[in-house]
Amino acid sequence: EEGLVGILTDRDLVVRVLAERRDPKAVRVGEAMTPNIVYCFEDDDISRAAQLLADHQIRRLPVLSRERSLVGIVSLGDLAVHDES
């Protein structure tokens, strides 16, 4: 089984907590997080990461080792400054 069970973003907090006028102190992470995680592997190339971000309209992409351990997060901003030349 995968080690990652979800991701919690600022958008999740706005949509699932604040917009529903729920008390942030009473909401558990598991209730507000996005459970279906899109990710890439650390040995994938940059174009794959960029394609996943575009396809899923997300700004952050967890990076996993092949053993499925979290090793980092790539952001849209990281790729914007990446020079492929």
C-alpha cells in the first residue's frame, strides 16, 4: 500500500473548511485533504512533471522515490524557472 494518503492545500482549506463555515480547530486534516494524489517519481524527467501539473490543473506535485517514500515537492514555480537548454 502507498505511504501517502492525501495532500492538504490552501485550496482544500478554503473549499472544504472556510466556504462551509466550519471551525478550522474542529476539522481534522483527513476531512479536508484531497485523497487522490497525483505524483511523479524522482527519476522522471521534468517534462513529465510539467505534463502532470497541466493535465490535473494543480500547482504542487509530490515527488516519490521508487519505494514510494516522499522525497520532495515540485511546484509550478519551480518548473517556470527551469531552463531546459
